Amino acid sequence: MPLTSQARPGPRRRSLLASLAGAALLTGCTDDGDDGARGAPSLSQEKRLNARAARESADLLGQYDQALAALPGLAARLDPLRAEIERHVEAFGGAARPSALAPSASTPPVAEKDVLKALAAAERALSDRRMTALADTATPAEHARLLASVAAAGAGHAYLLAER
């Protein structure tokens, strides 16, 4: 039986309009200006998320500064990790502050292993919080990509600090 080369008719206008309307409902499009969880996040929401992430990274940076002030001998090990965290602060739009801490005479001596353990725990906790934040469907895509990258770096830092 020979094959015919008849073209099939395309979708009818009514079925095309119905499928477009259904797709709009499935994607949660709204026309009321609400930038809630269904629609795209507002610019101010994204700025708040970035500001919080920058502040958390800056806090972690401060912990590294305190560790280096207490144990300057750890500089070779901590400086590369600290430099990455400084870049994380800047990537989230924050301003990294320079290390201005100096060891205090009233600061009791601390063991190197305790300092490294505390930094590893701080890195791990922040990485875990960031990974949890990725599950939030309202997280803007660009922020989520940066958050995932920084969370992975934090997990790597925690591993390196716990090593030995």
C-alpha cells in the first residue's frame, strides 16, 4: 500500500488557546502584581536575600579573623579559605571588611585543634542553612545558583578544616 503525502491538519485555534490558558494556570501567572511565592520574586526580595547571605558570610569572615588573631601560625592554612569567603561576601553584594583584629593579652590561649574544629562547624552549619534555603521555591534562580556554589565551597572548607 503506497504512502500518501497528505499533510495532517495542525491544531485548531480553540485547542491551542485552551492549552495556552492551561499552561498559564499551571505556571501560576498572576496579573494582580503580587510577587508572592508563585510569581517571580521582587527585586527587593532578591536584595534582601543577597544582603542576608553577605552578612552571614561576613560573620564567618569575622570568625576567621578571630582565629587568625588568636593563632597567627594558622595563616598559611586559613588565609586561602578566608580569601574565598571574602569573595563570597562580595559576590552577594556585601563589602568585605579588612582583618583588624589583634590578639588581646586577656584572651586565653586556645588549642589549634579547637579553633579548626569551631571553624569547621561554622562552615558546615552555614553550608547546611544555604542548602536548605535552596529548597525554597521563591528563591530567585540567580541567587539559588550562587547560593549552591557558595554552599558547596563551605562544605569543602569544612572538610579541609576537619582534615588531619
